[in-house]
Amino acid sequence: MNRFRLFISVLVIVGSFFACNQATESTDTTKSDSIIAPTAVLIPVEIKDSLNADAYKHYIQLKDLMVTSDPAKGKTAASDLAISLRKLSGFESTAVLAEKIANSKDLSEQRINFTELSDDMIKLIKKTELASGSIYVQYCPMANEGKGGYWLSSQEEIMNPYYGDDMLHCGEVKETIAKK
């Protein structure tokens, strides 16, 4: 009876571990929206409003650097994003979040601010008219100590900015924003 309980316990632990810790592929796939995986067909995202397009471009750069867990380069991308957001009416507080990321050397702190910044960017993109392509609202339930976290991506494949290589593919697409 004790062996059976031990076996069940081990199965539960292993199952929990693999739920969001999928193995990375050994092929040359990408960790960036800016490079297309060999088997993926990615339709470029075109946003009609140039200011929104600029903010989205810098957001994706920041998100990609969060995926690669590079806080130094993330600082630069966040600074560029803050400049773009300052040009948008109503997104001044979002620019402040980008500046917090730009002023932090700590990846964990950057990722915490990235959560709120992503929530604001999702609101912006939902109000934005796309000329082509799709933008995916993605979600990881394990981010932020189990509170979860959303982000935007130009590709459907999950590349988790909250865990990088630790849990690269943890998450799911919650919504697709496309040309109306």
C-alpha cells in the first residue's frame, strides 16, 4: 500500500513538472518574433497607425529579450518603448512602467513590471487597426508566482518571456487579434 502511494505521489510530481516545462526542440527554431522558424509561416503584422506600430515594434523587441533573459539589452529596448509610449495619449503610465524596466538591472523585477506593461499594451493593440497579420494574446498561468501573466506575440508559438529557457513553451494563446 505504501509503495502504491509513493508511486502515485511520484506521478503527480512528475506530471506537474512537465505541465509547463516542455522540452525545447533540438532543431534551429527561434526565440524571437523577428526571425521565422524554418517550418513556420509568419505573416508580418502591419499596424495602420504609425505611433501604435512603433510602440508595438519596441514592445516585441523587449518581449524577445525577456525570452532570452537578457536584462542589459532589455533596458535599452524598454527605454525605446518608453519613448514611443510617451507619444501616445493615455499611455503615460505605461511609459513609466517601461522606464522602470529600463532602470532595473534585475531580471525578476523587470519581469514583474513587464506583466503590467503587457496588460496595458494588450489594451492598446485591441483598439488598434491592423492592416495585415495577427497578434496573439498569450498567457502563462505559472508566471508571477502562480498569479499568471499575459503578453503579446506576432507568432502563435509560445515563447515565454516570464521564464525564458526554464519554461520556454509554457503558456497558451488566449486570443487572436486580426484585421477587422
